[in-house]
Amino acid sequence: MRSKINISSNKVSIFALYFSLLILAGCPTTPIPDDTLYQAEKERNEQLSKLEYWTIKGKIAFIEPDQKQSANLYWQHGKNNSKLTLTTFLGVNVLTLTSEAGVHTLKVDGRTYVDEDLELLLQSVTGVGLPVTQLMYWLKGLKAQDSDLITFSPTTNLPTDLVAHYNDKDWHIKYASYTLVEKFRLAKKITIKHRDLTIKMAIHSWNVDQ
């Protein structure tokens, strides 16, 4: 039986760092006109459902009523593999999660944990259940299950809000802004909320490989 990791006050919370909220700052950029971002829902869903190879860089923050944590985020995703790295603003590695051929390896605080069930692995280590598979879809503004509800912008027709119910928990995902990466409309600022937990992501760059 794995023991849960206790994070001292001078360390970044594992949960905070893995799915923490995106905070924000970045260099100011010129807004993309709505008519340039506009895309039909069917076309967008078909494009993004086929997008399996992507890399994002940015910041992630975890906010609860009694604490706020943040880190640099690097996440590389492929068809059968994935690697997520969180580092402090001084470049110190805090957490690395790799997935390959259905096996997930979590390295944190000098320890290594391995499991074939990613959500169970995170539950065992952090004590918190997270909708990992769903987040892969939500990041791209797609439904993870048919019951998810999406609200679209009247000007760009891109998702502004997504409401989901998973594992008896309600999740609210808000998309604040988008960028054009080749032919893909991808979110730059995302906020994920569940009760008193808020996760914010500020994505500074998307790289895609079709």
C-alpha cells in the first residue's frame, strides 16, 4: 500500500502543481479578430478530435481558500505517450509524470510511483481524485462525455464554458481567450473549478504535429 506524501509548507503541493490553476501573466499580444477565429462547431470538433500530438508551455496555479501554489508547466502529449513536468520559477523540478503504453510513472519529492491506472495513482499519492482523461479533452475545448454541456461564443462560435459531471463531482471549465496555431483554434487561458478548488492555466505556447 502506498503512503500519501505529506507536503511541508515550503514545498509546492503535488495536487496544486499537477492540476493547479493557470495564472496568467505573459507578454501582451495583439488580439485576434473574431472573424478570424470563427469556426463551425462540426469542423472544429473533427479537427481537434484528430489532434493527438501537441506540446504546451505555460504556467499553472492551484487556488484554494487557504492556499495558493503555482509552477511552470511543460506538457508533451502523443498518441500513446505523455510527459508532464512542473518546475519552480527557479527551474527546480517539482513533479514529472510520464505515461507510455498504458503505464504511468509519477516522480515527486525524490520518490517514484508506478501504476497502470493513472487516476488511481494520483489518488494514492495525493489523496485527491482527478478526472485525468477528461482533462485531455477539456484542454482542447472538447466534450469528454456526451453529457458534458458546452456554451459557445456568439461571435467566434468557440467554447466559452464547459460543464461536466464525473465521478459524482461537478466541474466547470471556462475558456477566456484563444489563439490560432496553424489551422487550430486553441485556448490560451483556462479556468477549472470544482467546489473550493480553482485551477488556472496560462498557456504561452502551443506546438502541434498533425
